[in-house]
Amino acid sequence: MVTAAHPVQTPSPARIPHPARASHATPSAPGTRFPALRHLGPNWYATVMGTAIIANAGATLPYQFTGLRTACTAVWALSLVMLAALLTARAAHWVHHRDQARAHLLDPAVAPFYGCLSMALLAVGGGALLVGADWIGTGAAVAVDAVLFTLGTAIGLAAAVVIPYLMVVRHRITADQASPVWLLPVVAPMVSAALGPLLVPHLPAGQARQTMLYACCAMFGLSLLATLVMLPVIFARLLTAGPLPTALTPTLFLVLGPLGQSTTAANKFADVAPGVVPAPLDQGFLALAVLYGVPVTGFALLWLALALAMVRRARRGGMGFAMTWWAFTFPVGTCVTGAEGLGKHTGLPAFDWLAAGLYAFLVAAWAVALAHTVRGLVTGRLLAAPR
């Protein structure tokens, strides 16, 4: 997707972490304050998402051991600090580098990443209820999640409309430039659908709870159908135009996001439906969780195998670190939570083993991505102007 605006050029890996090329077409002079923030794009919210999912997935892992929950709570606290720092930095970016910020929205390589803002807010908010309550108390956790869920959902719904609109009327793209990055705006409402049920027990009984559950179902359908429209285009691009550029290969993992998150959402509906909706609708949600989740998990495993093969090929071709490596984290984490839910509702240990195996991969990928990101920030490479 980062190559979409300039099909005649071959992007170098160094340019991928800094999606800011549209600035070259902007006549405004660069801001003089906070120059280090000029090339800080919305893709950086992926670091918050990838960190928060470690806590969220670990909190409900079927195999718990001493210290795991404390570690997950600490990681959630880190994601909260990262979110606060990044929100502050991005606000400064909009104030002091507004020309660059506007150029981001008009760049088809960058605009889809605005979906990451929504998912970062939602992931940290969900973590507040799942593990953060251990440290800040249930009342504060509910308040934090309510605020972040409301903001994240509003931004996600806006992105799901505005970004495709810009792609149609302002961006100039062709079918051979299709990328999994295009999924980011439309998958954000699915994250709301998966995390909204956590707030249901904290709402007044009756219509308030039903409204929240059905609203989450509506966002489930919104995101699922939009994803089903996008996926054939992405897969067709791979078959007809060949592999993605080396530095973009990790974005293949983004396809796992809507698959794992929709499975997670269906299972969360089944968790909260009893007592919220009348029978037999509550049993209908349980049937949906299993009958939908199992086939989709099968396709997710197929795509995971394909993505791993493509990454191995790119790695042998010299793929170095880029911010796209954060695609190894959040999408895989959604598959962990999806498998956890299926293990609970089917009673099959196979899904518990799948969740544990994917979680081990998730933690390893997060540690590698975080270490490289910290190193890039210290050296200044990740915030330097794109070459």
C-alpha cells in the first residue's frame, strides 16, 4: 500500500516506516518547532495496539501461571503510557506540521493508517477492564474504558467512511497497488464489536445492555461485509502482480486482523447474551460463535501459513526491519483471543493449544519489534526524513 501513490517507483525499505512522501508535493515550508515529529505518521499507533494485545490476550489465556497476570497488567500500563505519549506527539504534529498532516490524509500510502488510532484507543480501553482493574480499581477501569471505547468507536466509524471516500475521490490508485493496509480503516469497527461486550455488564439492566450488544452486532456486520469486499481485491493483486515489495511483506499478517477479531467478537456476544437478550436468541449467539468462528479460524490458519512462507521468502531476499513488522503483533493477538473463545465454547483442548502456541509467537514477535523500534528511536533513524 505504501507504494500506491507512485507505481513507477520502487520504494526502499527505509521509506516504509515513514509514510510521508506526499509532503514533497506540498508547497508549505516545514514547521520549525519539534522537527523530530515532522515524519511521525499515524502508523505509529500500531505500536500501542501491538503492546496492548499482549495484555488483553494474556488475561484470558487458557493456561495461566504465576506472574502472568501481573506481567500482563504491567504491559497494559506500558501501552497506556505509550498511548498518552503518542497522542501528545501527534497533536504537536498537527499543530506544528499541519501541511504534512494534511498531506498524510491525501496520500493513499498513509491515510489507511488512521484506522490504527481507533484500534489503539479501543485496545488500551479494553485492557483497562481485563487487567488494569487490578491496579486502578474496577470503577476507574470502567471509566477509562468507557471514555476510550467511545472515542475509539467514533473515530473508527468515521475512518471507515472517510478513508474509503478519499480513496475513491482523491487518491489515484490501481488494482495492482492493492495492499492489506487497505483493511485498516474498515476493521476498526470490528475491534469495537469485540471489546464493546466488556462494558455490557456495567450498564443498567434492560434496554441499555441490549442496545450495546446489538450495536456491537451492527458494527460486526459493517466491518465483516467491508472486509469481504476488500479481501478478493487484495488476493487477486497477489495472484496477478506477484509478491509485495520486500519491506511490505509483513503487512500480509494484517489479513488475520478481521478474521481473528470477528471470531473474538462472535464469542464475546455469546458470553454476554444470556440475561441480556431473551431465549432462544441467547443460544443463537452461542451457535453463531461456533458455527462462524471455527470455519473462519480455519481460513486464518491457511492465511497464516501463506504469510509465513512469504515472510520467509522476503527474509531470504534481505528484508530488514521496518515499522511494518508491527503487523506481526496485533493481528496475531486477535487470533489468540478468537481461539481462546472457541476453546471455551467448544470445550476442545485443540483450541487451547492453538491459543497458547499463537500467544508464544505473539510475545516473541512483540519483543523483537519493540527492541528494533526503541533502537530506531534512540538512533533517530525511524523519525528521520524519508529517503
